[in-house]
Amino acid sequence: MRSFLRRILTLKLWVLQAVLRPLFSQPVIVVLVYHSVDDTDWFYGVSAGTFRRQMEYIKRHCRPVTFQEIVSYVKGEIDLPSRAVAVTFDDGYANVAETAFPILKDYGIPMAIFLT
């Protein structure tokens, strides 16, 4: 049930972004924040299969950028491409290195990790 609700919320956020985009003169900054990539059905985690599908979608329909590019954009140093998306991880769980990183590498998507 949680997985279903999470998917509905994610879809609503993407639709909201698409509807609001024309109202802003500057690109909408999208930063995806993940905690864990595993199959334990933890509320703050996502399964490896779902994560792979999300990264495939990002690679096909978005422009993956580094978190540093987001920072540079906020400082006014660079412009971002339309549909820019940054992928980040909080907490530094081992499954980020073991599961998420190989998937990101497969799709050539950069990531930032914030270790606590």
C-alpha cells in the first residue's frame, strides 16, 4: 500500500511541475532525494527495480545534472538546460554503493551523496 501511495504522490508531483513550468520564467530545479535502494519495503526506501525504472525515465526524458551544477545555477554562474534533474542520497547507506551506484553508472547519471 505504501508503495502504491508513493507512486501516486510521485506522479502528482511530476504533473504539478509540468503544469507550473510555464508560469516561471526560469527553469524549475528538480532535485530527487533518495535515502535507500533496497527491497525491504522501508517507507523511505525504494526497490532496486523501481529505482532502475526511474533512472531510465530520467535518462530518456530529462537532463541529468550534477548537484554542483545546481549550486552554480543558484549562484547565477551558469544556466541549466530545460528538464534538469539532480539525483542525491542522504545518510550514506551501504546499498547506495552496492545497488544504486551501479544503476546510475549504467545510465550515466551523476549523483551527490550527503553523509551524516
